[in-house]
Amino acid sequence: MNSEIEPLPQAELKRRKIPEGFARQVIVLAACKLLINTGRRFIYPFAPVLSRSLEVPLTAITTIIAAGQLTSLLGMFAGPLADRLGCRMMMRTGLAMLAVGMLVCGLVPLYWPIFLGLIIASLGKSIFDPAMQAYIGNNVPFERRGRIIGIVETAWAGSTLIGIPAMALIIDSMGLPSSFFLLALLGAAGWLMMGRLIPADSGASSPQSGNIRLLATLKELARVRPALGMLCFGFMISVANDAIFVVYGAWFEQDFLVSVITLGFSTVAIGSAELVGEGLTSLFSDRLGLKKALLLGLVASICSYLLLPVIGQNLASAMVGLFLLFLSFEFTMVTSFSLCTELMPGSRATMMAGYYATSGIGRMLGVLLGGLAWKSAGITGVAMSSAGLTSVGLLALIWGLRGWKHGGTTSA
């Protein structure tokens, strides 16, 4: 099985500069990503509120959450479309789907309409994210890409530190339907703002992209060794991280007898760790080199998993362990986004859509693995499993990137 990555010409790589006014575009991208992340994440802490409001069991709401993760698979087909039709068009499509989905939820506050509305909004995120990463890859030189993507990805932590608390205030004072209407309004505003400040593009990352068939482009992900290695890597580390994320609350309740308020503050601590990890990515990943930074982040993640049950003997030290774990994971994940944008320069959005999809599948399986490991071996079993899976991800990364160089050619 042989395939080649189509590199950008060296002359083009050297003369590429960040477009004038790109700083304003970065602000717009970060604001829109903060909004679309909030639309995906806010249902997690407010699942009991939604359950009571709709008079359905909590399991009915968690079903919506699981179905929302499945939209990452459909998002795979949005990547080739962004490569052909343009990144701005697909980003605006994602924001439009957020606005429509939240409007449906607000207008018809019944279970199935809300199920449909939240799935539409989740699909909007699956369409928006790879197109946004590809847009940055198309406009920012590789040597500065880690910084720009690190800045934009602070919107992930921002959804926990800003978006969800703001939604809590709105729900508490104005009711759940008002929160849906607000997200719909902001989604429409983001759609308009992006149309004004983000320039239209041809959508083609290479002159031949207009002739690429969607399924043929997706098959390239399995034929190009660096791309395949990165997909395996993303899958493994996502399984590992969500296995911890889904059980840490039960661990805190069982071992430390914490209250609901304390669990809420632990979420803020995780959001803070994510923010620090994104900031470190922006500051250091380009200086270290993306490959080296990614390897260092993976080693730090493995050490954090192994350390967690050792130092987690009381609530304070357990919180420190979680902070280090999520910091190292976020640094690793955001750095991987920057590297992914250069593995298939002619099909950046396709590569990112595949990466998001395999990571999404990993998160779903991580929830199942975490529950099983917790039931059989407690937090030690979960942490050891996560460390092992991350080590497999490290091996997949080393295999995939063996011999790969920026601007070069790699055979699969």
C-alpha cells in the first residue's frame, strides 16, 4: 500500500505570510468557536434541569448527549466539502445549524423537538471545527500555526469558564427556553459577523481539489501513513481521557464524600487546566517544534495517569492530579491539531474531519471503558488503563510520523 502526501511547493511555503487583518479574524473565529462549544457542552451540567423540565428520565437526556457525539461521524463528509466549496461556507453552515437547532429547542420545548434541535446544533459543531482548522492552516505558516490554533482553542476552556456559567445565570433568572433563544440569536449574529470579516475562498487547497470525489478523498486518510497514525493516536488518547472524565465525580463522591457544589468547582478546575494547556501550546509548541512538543505532551499525559492514584489520597492532592492530567492532555490535543493541518496540505479539512470523527468515537468508547474499569478496579484500574491506551497512542504517533518532515513527502 503506497501513497504520497502532496506537499506544497517549497517556494510557496517560504513566501506565505499571515494575511493583513488576520488578528481580527482570529478574534471572530475564537468567539464563534466559544459559542458553538457552549452549545455542545452546556447540556452536560444541566442534564438534570432539562430532565425535570421535560418530565423525562435522566437517561433520556444522556441519550441526546451520546447521539450528539455520533454527529462527528457525519462531520467526516463535511471535510471534503470544505476542501471543495470553501472553509468560510462550511463554517457559516455550522453556525446556521447551531442557530436553527437552538431555535427549534426554544420554540417547541418537548422532548423529541429538543432532541432534534440539539442534534442539529451538534452536527453544526462537527461541520464548523474542521473547516475552521483548515482555514487557519491555509492562511498561517506552519512555523506559527501552533500559536494561532492555541489562541483559538482557548474557546474550549472558555465554554466551561465563561459560557456555561453564563447559561446558568440565564436559566436561573429567565428559564431554560430563554437560554435556547439566546444561543440561537448569538449563532445568527456569528453567521453575519463571519460573513463580513472572513473573506470568501475558493475552497480548493490544491488546484486538483475540485476533481476529488468525497469518498475517494476520505479513503486517502487510510492510505497516507502519517494521517493514519495520527487518527489512531487521536482515537487512543480520547478513549483514555474520557475514561477518567466519566468516573472522577464518582471517585470524589465515594472516597472524599464531596458535595454537589464541590463537584461543580472541580469542573472549574478542569476548565482552568484546559486553559493553561491551551496557553502553553500557544507559547511553546512552535518554539519546541510541533513533533517534539506533541511527544513531550504525550509523555507528560502518561505520567499524569500513572501519578493520579498515587497522589490522590485526599481531595486536595486528587484535584492537583486532575489539574496536571487535563493540562497535559489539552496541551497534547491542541498541539496535535496544528500538526494535523499539515499532514495532507491538499485536503486539510478532510484530515481534520477524520481526526475529529475518530476522536469522537474514542470518547464514546472511553465512557464505556471508564465505567467498566471503575466497577472492577476503581480509580487505579481506570488510570492504569488510560496510561496504557495513551502509550499505544504514542506508538501509533511514532509509527505514523517516522520519516515525515514539514513540506516533504512520506510513503505509506
